[in-house]
Amino acid sequence: MSRQRSPETSTSERSARAPAGAEWLLPTYRRFDIEFVRGAGALLWDADGNEYIDLLAGIATTQLGHAHPLLVATLRAQGERLWHVSNFFYTEPMVRLAERLARRSLGGGVFFCNSGAEAIECALKLARRARPGGDFVVLEGAFHGRTFGALSVTPQPAKQEPFAPLVPGVRVAPRDDPEALRALVDERCAAVLVEPVQGEAGVHPIASEVLAAARAACDEQGALLVFDEVQCGIGRTGSLFAYHHEEVAVEPDVLCLAKGLGGGFPIGACITRPALREALQPGDHGSTFGGNALACAVANAVLDVVDDVAFLRGVRDRGERLRAGLASLGLAVRGRGLMLAFEIEDAPALVERALYEQRLVLNATGPTTVRLVPPLVISEQQLDEALARLARLLGG
């Protein structure tokens, strides 16, 4: 790790400040008063030159860390050739990425967009095309996005109530009760939406029994099973897709991706099995910037690195190292791969102290939950240093 200033700075001594012009941003985020100006791998530097260890990765987006040489070279090379021509035409990066994603997943068709919420919107429309007027079944604690359709299938009152009325026809099942879920899936159900590992709810892997029940119920009633792997996909759990993990062993009809697919560059994708490839026809859906050459070129480069047996094994190994280190601090850890969380009293306060006192970038997904989703390329030495800094916080 490169030389850095000591992280042993108390909150009262910190010189953190919002940059000039910050007041022009809408206050839709509770931002910390730190301006990051540079990154490399799992490290970040602020405007004052202080170095941080990043265990958030842009909320599980910078899969290959910051300024990965291959991604930088790919973006530069593609930027010098072609950026965007609209979806009236084909580009080589778009076609190549669609084939790679389809062949490695469901084998059908791919719709490209710019974010996870947009990928979910595509899945919802696809399900309604297959079963007009059908309802949606989701799990408690789910988070599928903030656009109106995606928000409607995100059963969190604090997020939904200010924007009601939302899209009707959404039923909520317990996330740990297979029979209760099956009972909600009937002939009126268009789709069941599941995150194989819930992210914003606090990193909760969904039990294989629940996933199997969802698959069986959808098969019985002719509904679609949609997996939202926006956060848990693209190597995050130690397999290319979370549903490839041996603890899942269930295949969906539709797969939604974003976040890590672009390694920090905005891109989303909705992938279908072959029978659904023609469900949406021209005019049914669209995305002006979806599938643009820059985004697809970068996503292809991400797959060049992540879709590798040895790389994914390394993700699992480092995930186990992080899990063991957290457990040694007396923390009860849950999750898979490098998508972990633990419970602690006043998680937001710990996250703030970690940032300002130990220069450790963490995230609280709730009052008592700390989430850790570092870049997949984080080194063992960086993980050990992060654990040492966390230990100092917990002991202080």
C-alpha cells in the first residue's frame, strides 16, 4: 500500500468540507463532506491527499476497482472510434456483449439500458406483455429501484408513501416462508421478483427453499420468475451470476443486471430465456442511451476479467478472509463472496467514524446494519488493514 497520512485523526480535528458549489445539488443524498479526486484499485484519495480503503465500491459498481488499466484503455480506445449512434443501428460492442451475456445466462435476448431500475422496468413490462394486467409478487425487504414501476415493487413504506399512488397489483411475501410465497402466486400473477441476495435490505441471502418454491409456483401458474442481480451479479458472490452459486440452484426466466456490469460506467441489462425473446416488439420499450458503444465496450472489458474461474475463486477466497476477520472481531456476518454485512448498534455512527477517523469507506443500509461490498480486486493486505482499522474503531 502506498505511503499515506495517518488515519488516526479524531472527528473534531478533521478538515473535511463540502466543495464549493455543492449547494447547487438537490439534497437527495446525505453526502459526507469529502470530495474524492482520485482512485486506484481499492484505494481512494480526497482533495487533501488523504488515502482511504474503499469497502463500498460505489455501492457495488466498481467491480474492478478504480482506474483499472484495462477499463481505462478500453474506454479511451472506444471513445476515439465511436460513442453513440442510437438503437436504430448495430454496433460491434453492443452485439458482442449481448451474445456473451445471453450465452452465459439464459440464452435468449438482451435489452440494454442505463441502470438497474431501468432493467427492472423492462422486466415488469415484459411480464405484463406475457400476462396483461397481471400482478407482481415480491419479497419483504426487497429493493428494486426508485422509478415508479421499480418503486412499486419495492415494499418499503418510507420510500413508497411520499409518492403514492403507485402501480397497483403488488403482493408481498415473507422472505423466509416458501409456502406463504407459493400461496400468493396464482393465475393472476405475471411475475415473481427476487434478489437472490437482497442488497439494500442488509445483505440477506434468500434461502434455496424459497427460491425453489418461487420457481415451482411460477411453473404451475405460468408466471415469470425474475431475478434482480443488479447488486449481487457480475462476480459479486464469487460466481458470475448469483444464480450460478451452488446455494441457489434455480434458474429464472428473466435476469436483471447493472451496477458491476459496467465497472462503474452506467449500463443495465434485462436478459430473457429464448421463449421470451419476441415478447417485446418495436415500440413496446426503449432507451435512448441504452447499449451505447462506450458502455458496452467497457462492460465487455469487465467480463474479460470477471468471467474467469481463477478470478471468481479469488473473490470467494477473499470473501472468506473478510468474513473470518469480521467474525474474529466478534461480529455476526452474513452474505456471500464479497457481499457481506454485520449488525451493530448505531451503524450510521460507526460508518461516519470509520470514514473520518480511520479513512475506511463503509455503508450503513439501516440503523444497525453495515454493508461491505469492496472492489473484487481488493488485495488480502488491504483487507487485513481494513480489518485492523475496524478493530481500532470497535475497541475505542
